[in-house]
Amino acid sequence: MTLAMFAVFLTHVLLGLPLFIALLATAAVGFLFVDPSMIPRMMPQQFFGGINAFSLMAIPLFILAGNLMNASRLTDRLMALARLLVGHLRGGMGHVNVVSSVFFAGVNGSAVADTSALGSLLVPPMHKEGYSTAFAAGLTAGSSLIGPIIPPSIFMILYASLTNTSVGDLFLAGVIPGLLLGAAFMAMNAWYARRRGLEKRGGWPGGAELARASLGALPALIAPFIIVAGIVMGLVTPTESGALTALYVALYGLAMGNLGPRDFWRAIVDTTRLTAAIFIIMAASATVSWLLSYAQVPSQFVDLLTPYIDQPVVILLLLSAITFITGMFMEEVSALMLLTPIFAPVAMMAGIDPVHLGIIITLNITIALITPPMGACVFVAAAVSRLEITALFRTIWPFVVTALLVLAALILFPSLTLWLPTILG
């Protein structure tokens, strides 16, 4: 049954059909093996049930908050602050790229959106500073992986809904890994800048100038604290936190005169389109996940890994390898929805903390955004930098390896993810 479902899915994907149709066709074939009479009863029920969760309402609200922040031009102030903080260092524009990704991560949590916004603004000045276009585009795509790791994160919300894990704990657990990922890319950029002989530009900013930039970016920097602090302190649910953040950004944009009716409407339309795409894939993926669970595929997978069940590091390495390969050929939301119900029981038996597992899976799924042949961030980076996609895919691997090294550190040292939730949770 599993092989037949995989063959059907792969055929539909190769034919270029929409992903949700490929997933529904895969589910239909699976039901034919289990019980054809269940198709009219269970497929609609599971399709709707996959998105019938109150916690998932946080996703469109966080997307809307990010779009409103872009429309209000608050992201421009974040980039200006990043320039003052690290722009004077050797390879300054590359450092600005990474630090901007860290700031943007607390705004919308979308790697693809970060790649699009930062690529168009930073790749040309990076090239002018002496960077190759391929490295500039690769660093933009690579540093955008920070977006789904530092809260808010759509992937973490999905994982939490599938495993009943605390969203607040997951958000806290993502802070240190996200900063570690940023530090790794900054180290990579510093090595490249020294190797290319790039010169420093300017000196340390003055205190007054830095204070003005920090004050200007403060309204944008407050948004992540509204999200995390409200959830961690138990004042609001993730959905309410998303609504409050969107309201805060909208009121600020209106008060400052940066958010007009046309900008507001465009943000709503963009949010609706992205939300619809995510939710229809989630619904179709939930149908396949339920069928696999009904056919006891997770328990068979547990039996397969039983010899290693007392070695949590080995289990995490095996799960990561499977996730990495799957993510290369499958859209990230569907991969997360399909793999999490299978992996969670294995991790539970191995004594792996569900929060730790959530961060490992999230980073794995995120890395897939820059791996060929379906890395969405690479396609966006190539488009905004006017670079051949094949050329960028050839040069993206050092950034993939850097992210994998951070992933390995998180697997070997669980405290990197669990320290903050333990202290503040």
C-alpha cells in the first residue's frame, strides 16, 4: 500500500499537478487498499478536520502582521539599524544581510518572504562591495532560514497542533538555535570577506546615531516581544497573540500615516492567498496522515527503529536524514504534516523531549528551502539577483552544510533548545 501511494504521489508531482491534488489522489489510492467504502465518508471528514483547529488561526494572523509591517515600512527601519550595527565591519553588507534576517524573523517568520525582501535590497550593494553574485544570493537564501526558527514560526504552530506541544515552549526553544544559525552564517561571511580581501567601510556609529536608529526600529522590535511574552506568561493564546500583533502594527501604521487603504487591502489579499495555499495543502496532508495512522504505519516505523530506541542521538540523526531527503522532493508544509505523526511516537519511546524534536524537525524542514531541486528560497534568490538557477544550485551547498552543522550541534546538545523553555516556561 505504502509503495503504491508513493508511486501515485510521485507521478502526480512529476506531471506538474498542484500538490494538494497529488496528495488527495495518494489518499484515494490508499483508501482503495484499506476500504474503498471509506472514501466518501472519511476523506471529506479528514480533509476538513485537518484544518479545523483553533490554534491554526494564528497562522493567517501572523502572516497578516508581517505583511502589514512591510506595508508600514517598519522593515526599512530594521534594516537601517542592522547597517549601523554591523555595516562597518569587514564584509559589512553580508553581515547586514544576516542581521536583517534575524530582525525580520521576529516579524513574519517566512523564509521565502525574507529572501524576496532582502534579496532585492541587498544583493546589488553586496555585489558592488566585492561579493560574487552567487555568494550574495546564496547568503540571502541561507540566512532566510532563520525566519522560521526565531518566533513566530508557522512550522512550529503546525507541529504544536499535531503533537499537542506548547507553542510558547517551541517559540522559546527556537530563539537560541536561530541566533546560532545567524552566528554561523556571519562566521561564514567573515571568512569569505577575508578571503576576498574586502575592505572595511566606515567606522563605529556614534552613540546619538545608534540611539536614533534604535528608537526608530523600536516599534518593529516590540512585535516579537508581544508575541512571545504574551504566550509564555499565559496572558494570550497564540491565536490571540497573532491578532494583537496585527492590530498593533495596523494601528501604528495608520497613526504614522504609512499605511493607507490601498496598502491595507494589498496586505489582506496577500495574506488570503498565502493562507489559502497553506491550508489546502494542510487539509490534503492531514487526509494522508490519518490514513497512514489508520494503517498503523507509525507503529511499523517504530518497530523498524526499535534496535536504536535506547540511543536518542542515533534516532534523531536517522529522523533528520529521512526529513532532509523528504524535504528535498516535497513541499515543506506537507512534509511536516506527513512526517510528524510518524516520528513523534518514535521520539517519545526514545525519551526525546517533544520540544526538542519540534525544533529539529522545523530546522530540517527549513533547510529544505535551500536544497535542490525544490528549494523555494533558491528560486526566489536567483530571480531577484538575476542569476541562473542552475548556477545558484551549484553554489548553495556550503550554506546547506553550514545549516546542517548547526542542526548537528542541536542534536548533540539538547540544552541549546531546552534551556530557555526550562528557565522561562
